[in-house]
Amino acid sequence: MNCSICKNGVTTRGQTSVTLERGPITMVFKGVPADVCDNCGEPYVDNVTAKPMLNAFEEAVRKGVVVDVRQYSAGELSSRPTTFPRQ
């Protein structure tokens, strides 16, 4: 796929980090599978990969988590987080 950001690069399979924020809540997913531009580094995450991250984020919001950093592993996102809950 050609990069829609820089228009010069081609994407190849790799990994990236994804940060989701809402108000005071920040969640970071590391090692997320993505197509990454070989020129500018722009990552493209597909819907199948994004859905479990969004579900885990919504769960963290409901639980009142403020900061959460997780290693991406499909199917295990909600079971092995490193969290820092509100005090």
C-alpha cells in the first residue's frame, strides 16, 4: 500500500505503539501489528487489530483507570495489563 501521508513511501508489515486518550485517561498499547511506511514511519492499524484495543480502552474507562500500558497480544488485552488506578 502507498502511504497516504507522505505519498512517497510503501507500507510493510511491522509493529507500532498506539496511544488512546480521553480526558484524564491515557492507554498505551505496545507491539501493535501494523503496516508501517518505509519513508515517514506512519503506522496503519487494521480494524481487526484496533477493535480489541478499543474494547480494552472502554473497559478501562468504566473501571476508572487513569494510566494503562499494555503489550499487544490479540485475545489477552484485558487480562494482563500494567495499570496505575486513580488514587
